[in-house]
Amino acid sequence: MPDATGLELIAQELRDRDEDGVLDTVFFRERAAVLVSPASVPATLEALRAKGYGFLASVHGVDYFPEEPRLGVHYELIDMTKVDRIAVRTRVPVNEPTVPSVTAEWPTANHQEREVFDMFGVIFEGHPDLRRILMPEDYEGHPQRRDFPIGGEPILFTHNEGDVPGWWE
Amino acid sequence: MTDVDTTRSPRIPYREMEESHELSHVAHPEHDELLTLNIGPHHPATHGVLRLLSTLEGEVIRDIKPIIGYLHTGIEKTAEDKSYWKVIPVIERMDYLAYYFNAMAFCGAVETLLDLEVPPRAQYLRVIHLELNRIMSHMVWLGTSALDLGAMSMFWYCFRDREQILDLFEMSSGQRMHTRYFQVGGVFEDIPSGFMAKLKEFTDVMPTRVDQFSDLLNKNEIFLQRLRNVATVDEETLLGLGVTGPLLRATGNPWDLRKAAPYSSYDHFEFKIPVGTVGDNYDRYRCRLAEIVESVRIIEQAAEGLPEGAYITENRKYALPPRHELATSMEALIHHFKLVTEGFRVPPGEVYYPIESPRGELACFIRADGSSKPARVHMRDPSFVNLQALKPMVQDLYIADLIATLAMLDPVLGGIDR
């Protein structure tokens, strides 16, 4: 992991490239993360790739409800030669949840961006095949959001089949 | 979002839903007829509930799309509604062949959030169980894969040896699968008397068993024909696709988190990382087989050097007090009550905790909001990411090679769909 100083140096380098890109840095439990604006995610990942962080380990979503902007997308990068990790995080509001897709540059993001779209409703602009991946295609809503109820799905038994509208169609 | 009526079905006809699987881009210039063949989700060779929409030209695969989600149980969502210690049993059921690894990733992430020290004995006990689990997972992989390739007796041999490991799990935790043995701060119980003797019996016999498996398979002409130089994918492509674990190591890249970023005292043990050369199916097979022997070495060293001391943290805020204290100590009773009712609270923060599972980098991401329940639990499951490598592996191969390649990819659908 880069230490707290190393993280600030990386953040400063990123700021030199794009002044408004880096919003914040987080150093928590020896783990470094930079918070960037959604539009500058691809540029940030490319800049970090040039610094050696060439492996995108994970893309996952978070819902920060009730904080705003609510939805977060995290990118975990690894530098395999120096054995180092850094996270890139971005936050988008629910009413405009768009993040540029990085699938073209990082093929591994394909399925993972689809999962974030499926679970949180974050729209990845430029994704070649943005469909639901885990939930059924005709499913409505994004179940990993914090305001999506647990148990919201009616379970069909013989005693309640009259109360579940339209299940037979 | 809040006004979405979850009870209403949008009434999309089935055919229309399928139209999203656009296949026009694979149209071949010389042949105007391509066959779309649906494999699975219920097919023994898909190793679970995996559906493959394949486009064939004759018997050659031109395009393949994995369709997943049939086993999605919303465990990540369920975890948000449970206190931290109650999440462990559900999270173990994700990748059902690597339950100790799921628990380790989750407990490790929570311990990092809490900044909690795990006693050395617990770390060694964890290593013993993790490596036993790795062997067990590879045994299931080897047995079912060999079965796919026609070597039926392998299936019985592998499951016979897997039983020995499950017996050991039963001794230490009472359960054969989904043991809930790892706790936040350590392990649930110390190992019982007789465990070490039985473990020694196992570690003595296992390397000879691996030799037997090698003798059976390594010179088997059918086996070699179906694996050698089949589905070769280079390192660059795999790295781009985020592939880790034995699949990546088969190409010669020795990336293993046990060495690269040791956790749970893996740096105390001496072991090698088996790597392949070209990255074909045969290398994948040999890498995993060699890993079993290395895992046995780790177990032997951990059993040899098992330190004395506590098996779970002494910090009563996070670990249950011993049963006998409840009768005499009021404080222990209060701690016990707090832990089993509300659970412990975790300070706000976000942690991504990666470990090396039998299939690659298994990581648990937890966002804590200060309450006794996690605000977000995400498992970066290696099977889910590795499955993307199926298309570059099998494109322009025969459909029979698809079965062999899928077996060597070793996906676990419980981990993919979560």
C-alpha cells in the first residue's frame, strides 16, 4: 500500500493532470483511496495504469444512503510488480447516476459494471452490453439500494396465490 | 426508486426478452448458416446452474455468452440485515466449495475495520483449515473434471479423499460443510484431542494419493489429447480480464496473495507456487495438482509449529466469554448478553480485504456505518470474474473442447451468482 504521504503524492500528480478531478483522499487502516469525480474515472485509471497499477481487481457499487451523492462505484487496482494496491472511488446522485464505462480499456469491468448496474442502477455510458446480469431481465428496481426493502418480493404459496397479482402470466 | 411497485410484472413475452442476446456480429462471411445452441442451465457438464448460449458453425464455437443469475440468492442483501457475527453463516454459502475462504475474507475485513489482533494459535488453525479446504475444493474439481473427460474412477478416488477432509472438519467444528468455524477475532473452538493424529494421517497419505492421480492421468492418452494445447490464452489477455488464481498461474505468472501479501501468518511457512508454461488446459490441471502438494506442506508446517495460547481474541467486546465464566462473572454475563442480542458495533469505514481462494483473488468489501450491521457487504468472487475468460478460451474450438475447458476453468456457480 502507498502510505499516507505516498497517497498524497499520487493525488497531487493526478491534480496536476486534471485540476477538478480529485475530490478527496482517504487513508484508512493502511488502505489508500482517491475519490474522483465521475467524469474523470477513465483518465484517473489510465494515469494510475501508467504508474504501474495495471490490474483492475474489482469494480463494485455502494449505496451511501442517506448521504448525498448516494451511489458509489469503487475500482480496486493492483500494481503486481511492486505489490501495491490503491482504490479509486466515485460518487453519483440517484437522479443522474451516470459514470463513463471503462470496459473498453479494462475488459474485466464488463461483468462487474453490469452487476453494479443491476444492483444499484448506475448507468455506465459506453458499456457495450449493459443488461441485468444476476437478476431476471424483467425485474424492476435495483435490489442492493438501501431503500429497497428486504422481503419485498412476495413468495408464492397456494394460500396467497389469489393475492399476488399477475403471477400466472 | 421508492415508488417502484415490486409486485407488478412488466409482462414482457419470453421471446422478446431473448432478443437482447444479439448475435448478428458473429455472422461468418463464408457460411450463411450458424446454429444457436443453448447449453444448460441444467446440464451436468456445466458444473452448476450455468447457461451457455453458444453460436456454432458446424461443430466449431464462434461465439459464446454465459448467462448467469440462476443461483442468485441475494446473500449480499441479506448480510446487510444481520449483525456482523450472524453474517458468517450466510456468507459461507456463496462459494460452496470454499466456505472457509468466504468466512476468512469476511472475518479478515471485519477485523481490519475493528483493528483487532488475532492470536497466533487462531491464525495457524485458520491456515490449517484454509489449506484443507483448498485441497478439498481441488479434489471436487479434479473428480468432476476427470468425469467430464471420461475418467470415471477418478471421481470415486477424489471423493474418497475429500471425505477424509470433511471428517476433519466435522471433528473441529461439528459440521462437514458450511462450518461457521471462523469467528471475528479467531476461531470458534480449539481443535479436539485426536485431531492432530488424524490430520497427520491425512497429510501422510495425501502426497502419495496425488502421485497416484498423476500416474493415472498424466500418461493417459485421451486425457492428454483433450487438454494439451487446448484453450491456450496468453497472460496479457487474462490479466486484462482480471483473471487470478491457478488460471493465471498456468501462464507462468506467479501471482499468489499468500506470497504477495501474506495474511494470517502465511509468511511463516515455506512453500512454492506452481506455475505453468503456455497456459493451456494441461497447465491448468498440473498447476492445481501441484498446489495440493504445496498445501499439504503448509498444513504439516502449521501443525508442527502450532503455538499454544488463546484460539480467539481475549477482547470480550468482540468474542463470547467462555461458558464457565457466565456462572461466576456478572461482567461476562453482560458481555454475553450484548453480543448475542445486538452484536458488536464496528466503527465507520470501508475495507477491501483480499485473500487467495482456490480459484483466485477472493475479496470482501465491507462498508461499516458505526452500527452493529454492515451497510454493504460485497464479495469479489474469482469465479464471477474468471468466467469472462471463457469466451477467449473456447472461441474457434470444437464444442467437445468447451466441456474440457469449462471443467479446467473450475467455476463455482454459488460464488458467481451469490
